[in-house]
Amino acid sequence: MASYSDVQKAVRVEKFRIWFAWLCGGWVAVGIMVTTKDVEIWGTVAQIVFIGLGIAATVAAVRMTNALNRRAERERRAVLGDDYPG
């Protein structure tokens, strides 16, 4: 069984990876939107698509972070002996 410290470190690293990927994806999307803004209708279509993808990516990142928080809390309870029913 992993120690609580190991779990904390793993959760911290995974959260960093999640939000770093979110940030990088956001920068790519912004770059594409800026590049295509003067291309008639396709610029507008690209903006709408990337706004939708950005919202979906944000929801996914928040859900993944919350799942990691729940796992860390379960591990903390197991390690500290607070794992009682109720």
C-alpha cells in the first residue's frame, strides 16, 4: 500500500499534467482562432468550434481534478485510520 505522501505527490503531478495540457490546448486554439479570424465564414466557424471545445475541455479538467481529490481523500482516510462507516 502506498503511503499518503506518495499519493499526494502523484495527485499533485497528475493535476499539473491535466492543467498544463488544458493551457497548451487553449494556446493552440487561440492561435488557430487568431489565424483564421479574417477568413470569411470559416473564421467564425472555427471560433464557435473552439469555444465549444474549450468549454468541454474545462469541464473535463475540473471533473478529473475532482476525481483526483476524492481519491486522495480516500487514501488519507485509509492511512490515518478514519475509514469508518458513517
